[in-house]
Amino acid sequence: MRFDDWLHPTPQGLYCPPGDFYIDPVKPVARALITHGHADHARPGHGSVLATQQTLDIMALRYGAAHAESTQDIAYGTEQSIGDVSVSFHPAGHVLGSAQIAVNHKGKRIVASGDYKRADDPTCLPFEPVPCDVFITEATFALPVFRHPDDRQEIQKLLASVAQFPERAHLVGAYALGKAQRVIALLREAGYSEPIYIHGAMQKLCDYYQSQGIDLGPLAPATLEKGKSGNFAGAIVVGPPSAFADKWARRFPDPIAAFASGWMQVRQRAKQRGVELPLILSDHCDWDELLSTIRELNPEEVWITHGREDALTRWCELNGFAARPLSLVGYEEEAE
């Protein structure tokens, strides 16, 4: 049996016929296996959902407790039979609760990695290399130009700016799930002990991270009572990127706009967003990390999805790996 006979793309997402389930389906299906809680991978409306408990909790926070007809949690490393296959979930290092899904069938294994990163992150478990015959990898930053700097150095850039401009607030745009908590945790790791102000949209997720033992230190709402002006001079304020385009951001006097994203390596993107302090912080692998992961796993085949598929496919071919793009639809770029 060919590998794509038991896992292949469909309009709903990656489908496994012998297990009759989908991985990260983009449309409602009867049975879904979910890698992590980001909205382009975890959607509501499925019949049943299998995921790590943290991913299920995050989905409930975002969509409500009734986001699926039924849910089942699975611990990392536990093998479970579904139809004629068995599956296991393994840490992906992307965000809290994120997982790679290993699908085993007739002595062979396909690993769907979802989104993953190899950089150290104090807010989630590190990526676990899982030996496999087929490795399905993302390609968000799969171009040689993308080589992410050390994240601690980027945090030092932020702290240096805060020290240099104590009269100005620093507004840090960061995706509400994963990136915001990582930025805050890295600031705490660097010794920043002042309250960090957060947009209201981040409160539930930050509270959940705290409940899972992730120390984010003192947080305060970045809100003002009606008719009053606040003094956020010298403060660090973290909010979702969408909030920086509305009236919420205009309450801060003469702020310094920062943005935490792997895309900040592209100067034109920073300029287009009006970012004064770009912070190159990504929850995805850069080019070198993608290549080293493929070399480390040494799979029989590499399947490539959502991102710069052509460049990585070509590299695989030149380096002796059978590879093909999956061309899945419905997955966004790093929406940070």
C-alpha cells in the first residue's frame, strides 16, 4: 500500500481512510485529530475531537465548551487504536499543548508535525524528534533568507529601548496564543519584574498559561476608565496585532510600536506596519532548522505544506529526499 493510500489531502484536510479521521480539518468533519489550538488548525463544529488536554482546554476557551459534539484527550506518547491504524501525539514545541501526530499502519509511520519549532521556549515542551517513514513538515519560513536570531537577544533589544525611552510606552504586537505568553515569559526570564499590561483579548489565555504552571509574573489590564487618561510611560503593553489599528492603541501617548514575529526579518513588512522596533521572534522553524530536522529524521519521504513549498521541495530533491508539496488549503501564514 502506498503511503498516500492511508493519508492524503482532501478539501476538508488530511484524511486517513483506514482510521476514518482527519488531521486539522479546515471544515467540520465527523472525527478530527487536532495538533494545536491556533484557529487555522483548530476549528469548531466537528463531531468528535482528539487532542492533548491543553489543546482541548484552549479550544474551549476560544470557542466555548460545546465546540464539538464530543472530545477526548490523549497524553503525549500514548498509543491509541483508531480503526485499522494507531496514533500517538508528541510535543511539537510550537505553543502550549501543541503536538505532532504519528500515524502507524502495517509497520510504517507517518508523522504530521503540524506547526513546530526547534528553538527553546519556556512556555511549552520542546519538539520531540519521532522516527518515521514519512515526515509532513510545514514550510512557513522555508527560504534561505530566513535565519532567526536568538530570541533572548531580541528581548534584550526591547529592554534596551525601554531603558532608553522611559517616557514612552512600548506597544508589543504578539499573537494572542503562544507568542504573547512567550514574550512575557522571556521578559521575566531576563529579569523584568514590573507589571506587564495586556489587552483584554489575552486575559483568558494568559490566565490559563498561569494555571498550567507557566509563570508570567504580574500582569495588569491595559484599560482606562471612561473619561480618564492613563500614564503608561515606561510600560510594556502586549496586545494582538489587530488591536494596534483601532482606537485602543491611540490611548497611549507617543508609543513605540514593536511587533514580535518571524516576518519582522523582512524590513518591508515592518515598514508597512509602521513598526519602529521589529522583534524577530517566531514560533516556527527557520530555514536551517527545517533542513536539520529533515536530516535528523532521515525519512523515506518528505511531504511539505502551508508555506514556501517549492523551495523546500527542491532542496529535498537535491539532497536525496523524495519530496512533494501537499498544497493544502485553509492554512494561514504565521498570523502575528
